Amino acid sequence: MGPGPSNVAPSVLQAMAAPVIGHLDPAFVKMMEEIKAMLRSVFQTQNEMTFPVSGTGSAGMEFCFVNLIEPGDEVIVGVNGVFGTRMVDVAERCGAKVIKVEAPWGRIIEPQQIAGALQQSRPKLVAIVQAETSTGAWTPVEEISRRTHEAGALFLLDTVTSLGGCPVKIDEWQVDAVYSATQKCLSCPPGLAPVSLSPRALEAAKSRKRKVQSWYLDVNLLASYWGQERVYHHTAPISMNYALHEALRLVLLEGLENRWRRHEANHLALRAGLEAMGLSFGAQEGHQLWQLNAVNVPEGADEATVRKRLLNDFDIEIGAGLGPLKGKVWRVGLMGETSTLENVQRFLAALKMILGDSRAK
């Protein structure tokens, strides 16, 4: 019940045990097409260039930046936690001139903040983290996307913790580039990073003045492998793709709307239980993630000791706070397979017992 990886369905683990075949075997090529189609459904996009990058979510982040950014480009990045900060680092390594739009950790990036930055610059790209894993804050992006496109820039979205757990609507929101990860709400082991580029973003990658700085992540090369040509590029992680194929099948079998409602219902159950104990969430009211809950550590409680007892005595793992939230919050994940009412109740009962013991001393 931490910030990831989430629990994995037995059928996904079983899929990983299937015999390994060649990455250009006709059976695997057929699976590649099915994965692409299912990812388009989960991302809610018609983008042809939708596939899993061989690497974790951070590889997906780098994929988007290295393909779309050239030295000297201006980039606006919303920073309200660890992963906005990481975006800045990656963009700077691409040679970008980065304009940071910042909010306190736990707050969202407001559209008017982006609008103000757009008035003072001519960026090629605006990048936002939809679901900030380090704080539990959920930034709405429709208005930010609209303002970005009015300024003529590309819009990049981090959906690592949101895909499969809350609404992600790439085409409706006019997102040009998006990346995610397998180990959060998709409930697949870590190792692949689903990505999608709009035709506009793909054209930007194709019309670069310089080669993409990463050979491995160059979409111009990967397109030939994941497209119809099937030109050898790298040896895809066969077993991880088996796992993703099964995980996506389960997502679509449940139905996206049903899955979102399940995550919301379990978040609300957790919220009610915490409030009954006098506890609260750390993220901005009205913008709290369903799948990643930052719980304020109550006064007098030893944050690390509580986590240790949860793990050792109750077999429940939760995450610590990061950065300025270190020691101030617990990060409780309700992602994918982990998001069940049974888990919520089990966690609340354990936490209540531990806090009760601590107050009795």
C-alpha cells in the first residue's frame, strides 16, 4: 500500500512465466499490435504512435523530452513535487531553457500560473505532472492544455500515477505527449513505460535540426520497430510485454469508468476512516488523488516507527514523505489491485491500533 509498485494480479504473474520467444516472432508481433490497441483505449487516444518504451516510467519521461526538445528551446515546467523537479532536470540535460512554474508541495499548478508564464515567454513545450506521487495532489489539466495550445506550444503530461486509476483523456484534453508506468494503477511489475505522441508531436520529433541525443529512445528509430516495418532496434523485454498485455486486458475487462469509480470509492472510505481517527490528508482540498493518499502524521506520532510496525506486525507497506514533506506525511497507495475495501479496512484497523499503543505510553 505504498506509492508503487502496487500488488500484481495472479494472472499477470502467470503470464510472465510463459515461454520466451523471439522479439520478431510472428506471435510476439501480433501481441505488440494488441498491446498498442489496448494502450490507445486506456489512454483514450487515436494516436498511432502509442506503445510501451522498454524502461521504467522515468524512461518514458526522458523519451518525451529528448524527442521533443533541442538545445535552446524554452520549456515551461510545473513544479509542485519530486517529479516536476525531475522534469526540470531532464529538460535542462536536453539543453532547454527551463521556466519553472512552482507551487508549494501538496498544492496544484493553477492555470493562471501557466498563463502568466506563457505571456512572458515563447515556449516549445509546457509540461505538467497530473498526479504528483510525492504529495497526492491532482492537477486538472484541461484549461492548462487549452492555454498552452493558444500559445502555440506542445503539451506534455505525466500520467505515471494516474493512468488506470482516475480519468486520463489524451485526445479530449489535446495532450501532445504523454508517458506513464506499468507498476502503479495498471498493477503490472515495473519495467515498461507506456507513451503516446500526437501527430503534431511526432512531426516535431521528425523535423528536428539535430539528431535525438538518445539513440535508444529516438522515436524515429522506435517507430520502425513498433510500426509496420518491424525493423530491428533492440530486444524487447518479452516477459514484461506478456505481463502488460494481461494487465491491460484486466483493465479493459473491468472497464475504465468502473475502475475509476472503484478507486474513488476506496479513497472515500479511507478518508472517512481517517477523519474518524482525527487524521487528515496533506494535499490541497478538492484536488486529492484517489490512488495516492498523503496522510498528515499526527502530532506526537513517530512517522518512521509507525511505518515499521505496519510492515513488521501487519505486513502492510506504506511510503514515507519526500523532500519538504519528509517526516510529515505517510503516502498510502490504493492503486490497481491494491485498491480494495478490504485493504482500506485492514490498514485503518492496524493504524488505529498502533496510534492507540503510542498514545497509551
